[in-house]
Amino acid sequence: MNFLNSYIFYIGAFGLIFIGIYILLTRKNLIKMIIGLSIIDTGVNLLLICMGFLKKGTAPIFSRPGIKPENMVDPTPQALVLTAIVIGVAVLAMALSLAIRLYQHYGTLDMRKIKEQKW
Amino acid sequence: MIFIIAFLVVVMLAGAIAACLFRDLLNAVIASCLVSLIASILFYFLQAPDVAMAEASIGAALVTAIFIIAIRRTERRE
Amino acid sequence: MRNLIGIVLILIVASGVFLCLDNIPFGASRENVGDFYNSSGVKQTGAVNMVTSVVLNYRGFDTLGEVTILFIASLGLGAVLSTVKTSSREETTPSSLILSTGCRFLFPFILLFGTYTFLHGHLTPGGGFQGGAIIASGFLLRYLGCPAKRTNPSLFVALESTGGLVFTLIGLLGLTLSGFFLFNFLPKGEANTLFSAGIIPVIYIAIGFKVGAELAGIIDGLIVKS
Amino acid sequence: MVNPVLLLAVPLAAAFSIPLLGFLSKRSGKFIPLLAMAFNLAVSISLIPAVIQKPIVVSLGGFPPPFCITLFVGPVGILFTAIIALVGFVVSIYAMDYIREGARQQYHALFLLLLTGATGVVLTGDIFNLFVFFEILCISSYALVAYTGDRAGIESSCKYLIQGSLGSAFILIAIALLYGQFGTLNMADIASRIDSASPIRLFIPLVLFITGLGVEAAVFPLNAWLPDAHSSAPSTISAILSGIAVKIGIYAICRVIFTIFGATDISLFLMLLGLLTLLVGELSAFRQSDIKRMLAYSSTGQIGLIFFAMGVGTQAGITGGLFQFTTHALSKSLLFLATGYMIYRAGSKEISSLEGMGKKMPLTCLAFTIGAFSLIGLPPFIGFPSKFTIVYSVLAEKSTLYIVFIAIVLTGTVIEGAYFFRVIQAIYFKGEKEKGEGREAPLIALIPLVILTLLIIGIGIYPKILSGILNSSASELLDRIGYIKEVLR
């Protein structure tokens, strides 16, 4: 119980990160790799938010009177994650447009078959 | 409360593993959409409503749509 | 052999991460810059949503970089997909009456909700990015529901450039008026009212239009050009 | 005095206005990067004397430093800004004629944003802001590599994007761990608190930073994307990627190691990494028959040399590293720009097809030769004093290990000489019989070659002109306490 309380979010975040890296390393389909990238992004965002959490804290909005600033969670990681989500969607859009062009050129998305350039 | 969260985390990780295992890319994309959706609920539990909103509208909805458009233009099987 | 090296590497990384996280107990109160933002944010910026005040005031320069990244993505998409020959578009079956009427009915409401989200960014959860994404999902609905109706892409281009330019110019205006880039030079007003928080709502309106136009433009590029 | 934030705000505003001006006139796009970079060059040169006296710290938004984003405009920042602006300026002159096909408007906007991202990375004093500008740099280079839309470009851009995004994710994890431990994002503030933490807890963030930034810097095990991306991009982009983008990665690694972590004890590791990168790069370059690929691998070798010099960790060593930085930025962009029209006229990237070019395009080939000689390190070009500084600084340490290292570096130089002389021989002394049609590159493409050549020879003859800024830059990188004090007054 205590273990769950203190580690469940960390387990979720790093679980996503490791599963994403595993997808990137083992799968050779480009779209599958991009899915892996988006899963890594989600994991990193979760980790960042965990860094600012405060037990029994409230959201950092003075929406009603009587909220004390000491009890609010840290807004900085939330601002960073907003940035990171938008960066993630930009990279995804870029990657998917590249994937579409790659498919038009080669007729496949399998990175093992696309090896024109030698090291 | 903590058990709900633990259940959500387990479902989220299962979604990620499913995204890894599915051979059909469309199913994999739906699984990764599930991951984003549960992540947005977790953000809400972590007292981050702004981020939850952004993750739900951008991460779960738009990214999935972009993926599906791209899959329609390419191939569906891995 | 490769597997062994991989497993050893993962074990090292995992133990290092565990040691790191051990120092960061989950949910414990720590001394950090966020405390300062929470305690003096309302007085200094006039916004009641602290995330907004951090995003647009304390760390506004990050946000400028962020909208630039979205701009790059839409430009890059245009550059990568531009050399595609615009082949005759595949025949789309016209959607049924119910679908197209439903889309036409929902579209203005989605736009309205998106606008509400970014106008009230300094008071409630939400803001330019979320509102922009909601607006873009309205356009997505329209592309799916009634494919015949297309918005002119150059409108999107004009909107996104103008949004970015307005953001930069507000920053430069702060520089000339008070010597600090992105300084909150407008009157802060009374907290918790719509017309408060100085430049924050103005920038969020610019960002909302910009992000909405950019994401809609990305969807447009992917659907039409490829 | 000009506020240094204009170095970032003006190019950003210019880039945003390119599509708007495109509605008025289709041809206006190509002049805007030129104007913005000329502005940056003028401002950064005018700031140099003031910055050498005392670094300028700008807080954005008008809040006290740890709570807002700061720009730290020290000697390193202003030196790099000037180099970026200079190379960007000459390359955008070249691009006015060279870029004729494809989405030209997007090309010019992305090109300007790439340079702005690089400027932002070197000027910022905030770790997350560094990440954001780093992403601007990376994403615009993914797009520009794929800009031509041919098979090779798209394929290499895909590889680059996958590796680069994984690297960015690593950087973000490291930032998260640092924020969790120290509760701040300002680099000086982290640096002042980091000494109290136990080293074992800093190990993983440091490793993640080096891995993530190392993808862009192309240090040895992570450089798989570099030859493909640099050789399949248009020549103007290759010049920028080789001359600027890769070095920004090195700068960021040095800033993280020296200023934030203060980890001077890993210098031996840096030196070994540098030597390995040097040898791998030079040996692979020797085997290539494609000229752009050869130049790309040669960049890898030079990166190794810079890393090695940074790893020496003394005042003289870092001065040499920064000097080599300047040399490589000028010489490699000259080489790529000269190669651009040679390939265009010859119609092929193979070295054998360039035979006899010395007769057809004498000025371009002369520029290529000067660039090559400068990289090899022959006097009286800029490469000679910079390599000499590195060798001298290493020998000053008086250790047997270091003498072995310097022998390896000199072996690398010999290999470098071998493959450059092979190309020069092909250009001048082969294929005299065939009388092919050949024209000199257009005048507008010769201007940048002439500017770069004059700079290479000028600084080579009188290297003292740079010594002031280089020395104070090296002391800035080494003087951690001074950096912290300057920001958190």
C-alpha cells in the first residue's frame, strides 16, 4: 500500500518510457516507431508532472476563495509539459509527413528494406 | 482511490504493450490513443487540469487523427 | 551477446534512475521556484491560473519558442509534401444528409467552445494551446463530414504568421516601454475578471488563432496534398 | 547599448513575416534571412568589446533571475552568435541563386529559424529554454534535409528524426530529474545547488544529457545519421549543418559538463570519446568516393578533434578547441559551398566525375583548395594556428599518455591530408584531354566564397585578432563560480 502510494506514478512513467524505447529498438515499421516515440513522450510528460506534485495539494488555480498558496501543487512542471506536448505533436506531424513521402518513393515502410545508403 | 489509480496505470501499460504487439497498425494507433487518454485522466488526478485538457485534446484526439490519416495514405499491415 | 549487453545497460540505467528517484519522494513538499510563483503570482501577473501566468509571463520566452516549433512543423510539412504531384483527387462518395447537416450544425459550436477556452485561459483551466486544438478538431470534423467544403489554405498561413508576429511584437513593445522583453505592460486589472492580467489574454488570443490555424493546416496538408 | 534579446526577437519576427510578405511578392523571401543575419552580425560584433569587459545578463519579463528565463551573453555566447550570423549571412547570399526549385518560401523561413534556434541555444541561461531552442534547431534541420523531396533526402531525414527525437526525450528526462532534485531550471541556480548533492544521484542525469545532446553533436556511437543527412541535403544546408548545427551540440555538452555539473573529472572520458570519433571519421572519409559523403565524414573527424581539445580541460586546451570551432565553421562551409556548384556543373557527386574541374571553374576550385588546406592545417590559413594551439596545449601537460594522444591526432591529420589531396589531384591534374563545356559559378555565388576565403587567410596570417575573445571565452567556460555570481547577484 505504502509502496503503491509512493511509486505507482513513477512505475507508470518509466514503464511507458521503457516500452517506447523497446518499440523503437525492435520494430522496423516506421509508423510503429513513431507510435513508440509518442508513447515515450507521454511517459516523459507524466514523469515531469510527478516532479511537481504535492500530496493533498490543490490545482494551481485560485478558482474559489480560501485556497492557500502553500497547498497548491507546483505550476512550473505543468507549464513545461504544455510546451513538451506541443513539441511532441510538431515532431509527430513532421515524422508522419516524411513517412508518407517515404511510402510514395519505396512502396514500403519497413526500414530493413529501405537501405540504399551505406554507412 | 489509490487502487483506482493503480488499475488505471496497469491498463495504461497494457495499452502500451498492446501498441507494441499489434500487427495491424490501426489497432496499434487506437491502443496508443488509449494510453494518451488514461494519461490525461492521471494528469487530472495529479492536480494538473490544464495539462489534462491539452493531453486529451492534442495527445488523444488530434494525434490519433493524424496517425489515421497517415495510415490511410500508406499501408495498414506492419 | 548483444542481449546480455542490453540487459546490463538497462540494469545500470534502472538502478541509477532508482537512486535518483529515491532523492525525489513522490508528493513531498520541496523547496522550488514554484512556491514563489504560487505566493506572488496573482500580485505580479494578475492571472488567477498560475499555470497560465508561468506559461506566458514568467516563462513566456519558452512559449514563443514553442509556437515557433509548431510554425516550423507546418512549414516543414508544406516543404516536404509540396513536390507531390497533385493527382486527380480520389472520388469521395458524398456523405449522407444527416452527417453533413450534423457537421454544419456542430462546427460553429466547436469554434465557440475553442474561443471560450482561450479567452478564459487566465481564469479557468485551458488556454491558447487547448483552445487552438479544439478549433482544429472542429476543422477536422468538417473535413471528415463534408469533404467538399475546403477552407483556403492561404487563410491558415496568413493567420499563423500574424499570430506569431503579434506575439513577438508584444514582446518588443514591452522592451521599448519598460526595458524587458515580454514585460506585462498593460494594467493588471482586478483579479478573477475577464479583463485582467494585462498582456496575457492578448497573447493567448494570438496563440489560440495561431495554433488553431496551424493544426488545421497540418490536417489539411496531410489530407489534401498526399 | 543594444539589448541582446534583439538577437533572437528580430530573426523570429522576420521568419514569421516571410509567409505574409510572400502574399505581396513571391521573390521577397530570399532577402529576409540575408537582412536578419546582417543585423545579427552587426549587433553581435558591436557587443563584443562590452561583453569581454563584463558579461551581460538579461532577464526576460522583468523578474529577478532564478524565477524567469535569463539570457547569459558572455564571451562564448557572443563569439558563437557572431560565427552563426557570419556563416548564415554568406550562405544566404549563396542561396539566393542556388535554391531554385521546390518550396522556396518555406526553405528561406526554415533556414532562418534554424539559425535562430542555434543562436538561442548559445545565448540562453535556462536549461529548459535550451531544450526548446535545441528542438527548434533539430526540427528545422529535419525539414531542411528532406526539402528536396528525393529518395535519399527523405530516407536520411527519417533516420535523423528518429534518432534525434529519442535524444530529445533523453534530455527532457534529465531535465525532469534535475528539476525534481533541485527545484529550479536556471543553469546558474542548479550549478550553485549541485555541489551539495551526492555524485551518484547526478550520474544518470549527466549520462542522459551527454547521450541526448550527443546525437546532435554526432559523437562516435551516435553519429550514424550524420553522413546520410549531410550528403543528401542541398549544399547550402550541408554547409549550415556541418558548420553550425553540429557544433551547437558540442557547445551544449560543454556547457552542461563545465558549467552546470562542474564535472571536470570526466575529461579523460571526453578525450577518449573525441579520439575515437576522430579516428572513425577520418578513416571512413578516406574510403568514400562520393565527395559530399567524404566531407561529411571529415566533419565527424573534426568534431572528434574539438571534443579532444575540450577534454584537455585547461585554459589553453579550451582556447584551442574554440579556435578549431571557428576554423571548422569557416572552412567546412567554404568547402560545401564550393562543392555545391561543382556538383551542379558536373552532374554527379562522384570524385571521379570532378576531374578536370580546375580548368573549367578556376575560382571555385581555388576556394575548395584553400578550404581543404585550411582544414588540414597548413600555414598560412586559419587551420594552422588552431591546430597548433591544440597540439601546444596538450604538450604543455607533459604526460606520456598525452603524447600518445597527440600522436593519434597527428595520424588523423595525415589521413585527412591524404584524402583531400586525392580530390585536389583529381580536380587539377586529371582528365586534361576532355574538353567539356564548363562555366564558372555565377557571380552571386562567388561573393560568399571570396568572403570566406579572405577571412580564412586573414585570420591565418594574423591570429591575434581572435585571441582576446577566445581567451575570455575559455575562462568563462572554466570559471563556474564567476558564472553563478554573475547571474544570481
